[in-house]
Amino acid sequence: MSEPRLRQIEMTVNGTHFHRAIDVRKSLLEVLREDLGLTGTKHGCGVGECGACSVLVDDVLVDACIFLAVWANGKNIRTIEGETKQGRLSPVQQAYVTEGAVQCGFCTPGFIMATTAFVEQHKGQPVTDDTIRKAHAGNLCRCTGYQHILDAVKKSMK
């Protein structure tokens, strides 16, 4: 059995700079959860279909389970843990709580990151329910009919 290939990478995660030697086969999700202890990003399907692992890489929404960690070299990563500042929920997080858009909570971090990306890209623009649904199509929830999530996204836009 051959030794894993290691590569040095540098990335900024939630404002903190990291320099690590990582196995080139590791996904960003594995590095976040296993190496950095950031377990808010969930491991769902493992194939980029459910969105539970959604994070922002240079402000672009990605499924961390299929995004190799080496691709994050030199990038700025935002996870659910970085959205709370000084113990205060972000406006998106607060909207999810206010609108009751959290049930079991497993998919919630990914949805919040998807909503954060959506709000940052569309702030001040009129959006339709269809636009919101399409932007969140990569995130799945087994507990809800999505109406509360849709309401939380709309509240976040205000």
C-alpha cells in the first residue's frame, strides 16, 4: 500500500488562516470536519446532491463533499460557524429561527449558506419565489414542505 500524497495548502476559514499538509484525496468537507473540527457543515449524501455540506468558497456556493481540499488553496472559506459574529446570529440565521425554517436541523447549515450566497448576490433586487426555489434546488430537506425556508429567504432579503 502506498503512502498518501500530501500537499501543503493555505486557506482562510471563517477569517482564520490555516496552513496544513493534507492528503490530496481529501475533500474540503473532510478537512473542515476532521482536521479543523468544524462539524457544523454536515456530511449528507457524499455525492453533491443534498447540499448539507454547502459552504462558500470565495463567496461561491459549493458542495464541500465533492470539492477537493487542494482546490481551496489560497481561497477564503466560509462555513456555518463563521456566520455567527460575537455570539449574534447573522440576519439569515435569525430569519430561519424567526420563520421556523429549522426542524431536525441537519440540512439547516447548508440551507443557511445557500441563502447567504443568494442574499449577497441579490440584495436590493426584486426576486420571485421561483428564483429563490431555483437557487436552493441543490439543497434538500426531508422534514419540511419548504414554505418556511422560502419565508426565511424572503425575510433575509429585507
